[in-house]
Amino acid sequence: MIRRGRASASCGPRGSGSAASLPDFFSAAAGAFARAGHAEQAAFYLGRAGEFEEANARLLGLAPDTARAQRVLVDLVPLGAITASALHGHLKRLARHDGAAAAHAWAREAVCAFFDAGTVPYPNVVADLLPVARSAGVDEADETGFVAERLLRGGLLPRAPLPLWQSVDAALRRLARDPELLDLLIAARPDGGLYADPGPRAEHHRHWLLLLGLVEAGRRLPPDWFAAAARSPRTS
């Protein structure tokens, strides 16, 4: 005979425990697939980990393990398993995290993992970083300056799309007061291969030239440099 009352009582804790372990299980699966070279499957399982974590918080009152999510994300970025949407969602969650200083450090670490891998995550990444920075008491100028300098020193600015340039435009002008960083900005000719359409390609090229004019880059360039650079953007 089945004793339903006892079964129910004993299943409750086991069910809760199983639910709590699902994010860890799917995160581990994501890591295994990523290391095996299956980035798409890894991204799928990582997404499932996030879904279960959110469900556990909503339905069971279980606090998300943000530290675990951070470790997994940073570890999987070099393996190509972290999509732009995954980083976007992670930064949005960090903006709501109770520990503002830790969340800000994690947010920078997550974005810099992409930079270290030679990748620009997505055009509006600065807009997702700023709320985390503000919660931690970090000024917008400091945050955009941090991103702009990383892009310059990492040689990533040429591959950054125009919206990202625009989000750090003021920071680039400030940084260009340093001769070393000005030289890096001069060398950061936008990669025309970012665009299939010649219109956006030309707009980005003009933005770079205008920025160089605003920071008086001509004082470090030969007289005919601007004339040669203005002819046409590179397509590769």
C-alpha cells in the first residue's frame, strides 16, 4: 500500500535539492561541450542553466549563484561558447546584484574576457556596463575611459562597430591627450570589412577622420596624410 502522505513529505526536499542542482548540472554540461569543440551546444546548455536558475529564484526562493555563473562565463568565452545575448543577460543580472562593488568587478572581468580573446562582444555593450558601474559609484567617464583604453591598447578599436565608437567617443578624445594613445587612435582605421553596405562603411570612416581632427592629430602626421586617408575606407 502506498502511503501518499509520507511520499509527499519525503519528495519535497529531494525535489528542491534536485532543482537547486540543475544550474550546476547544465553549466557543467556546457563546459564539457565547449571543451569538446561544440560551441553551439555549449551555448544551449548554458542558456538552460540560466533558465533554471531564474525559475528557482522565482518559484523556490533560491538565491542565484552569481559567482558560479561568472566563473563559467569567463571560462567559456575563449572557447567561443558565450553569445552576445548570454553576456547581455549576465550584465543585466549584475546590475541588480546586491553586492555592487563585486558586481562591477565581475562585469568588467566578463567584458574583458571577450577583449582578451580578441573579440568585441556587441555594439551596445557599454550601455550594459554603465548601470553596473553607477551602482558601484563609478563615474561614467571613468567607465567609458576604461573601455576605450582597453580597445585602443588591445588593437580592437578598428573591429569595433560604429555604435561602440560613439559610446566611448568622449573618452577617446580625453585619452588622445596622451601621445602614445593618440598614435594608437591614428592607427585605429576602421575595418571596412565590418560592413557589407558602403554607406555605413563610409560613415564609420568619416567618424574616425572627424575624431582625429578634433584631437588635433595633424600635429603628429605629415601634411598629405589626411588627404590620402580620406580617399576611401578600406574594405578589409
